[in-house]
Amino acid sequence: MLKKIKKNKQGGQSTIEFIIAFGIILFFTTFFMTTAINFAIGYLAHFATFKAGRTYLTADNSAPDLNAFIQNAQGYARTEFQKFNFASYGIKSGSLQFNDPGLTTPIYHFVGAYFLFDPPFNRIGTFKIPIKLPFVSEAFLGKEPGRADCLCRIQTVYGYPCEGMSYSKALNDEITIEDNGC
């Protein structure tokens, strides 16, 4: 009394389900892997930008000329930044740039270094994004005044001229009453 089991013509259904499920799993796997790699490289870029910004903040060569002082600080910061070889991580285009105090940046809170770069993977899963999505890493730590600037500020308070100081007028609102270690 066994009844005959009727076949419902389901041949190949499990193959189709496998292909669909495999495609979805592959999409999510590639999506999370590319996102994770972009985040990891972004963290590295943030660290490198912070190190460059910190070097830019503290570099000093006692130059009486503001342009020479800033160029020297940028040179030290670029040297520190280039220790991270971003080409080996897939970042082929990127630029470390600076907002200088008083020269290009009217707001002091935006003085420092920033790094613009394209991520190594501009995909969502297996689909390429048709537009560029540049990443930005900022280290707006400011810029400490140089020793020559501090000397000029102290001389201004005591009524002595700042000879050879090309940037004493750029910071005319800031004077130092006593040497506070600036």
C-alpha cells in the first residue's frame, strides 16, 4: 500500500538555488573585503597625515623669513610622510598638502596638513563605481610660532625693532609680554 510518489519536474532547481545563493554570498564577501581594505588603508593614511601634521607643527629652523620657515617645516613633514610607501598599498595618486598660517588660510583652526587620495578599490562588491570617490585625511594641528617669531614678539613689547623679520607685521596682534617658552 505504498502510494507512488509523483515527480513535479523539479530537475535543476537545486542548481539554480546554488547559483543564486553563491552569487549573493560572493557579492557580500567582495563588498566587505574591499570595504575593509579601504578602511585599513584609510587608517594608515590618517596616521601618516597625523605624523606629517605633527612634524609640520613643531619644525623650526629659526629662519627670519616666514616663507623659508614654512618651506622648511613642509620639507620635514613631507619627509616624514614619505616613510609610508603608499604606492605599495595601491594608492597611486595622492597629494599631501598644507594650509599655511597667514599665507593661504585666514582661519587658524584650519592650519595643518591634509592628504587627498583615491582608494585602491572603488567598487561596491563586484560592481565598479563610475565616479571617483577621493578620500581626505586631515591633521589640522596648527603651526607653532618659530623661535625667531618669539624673539620678535618679545622685542616688540620692550620697544626694540625686529630687524630682518619679514613676518613681524603678519602677526601684529600677537605679542608676548614675557618669554613663555613659545
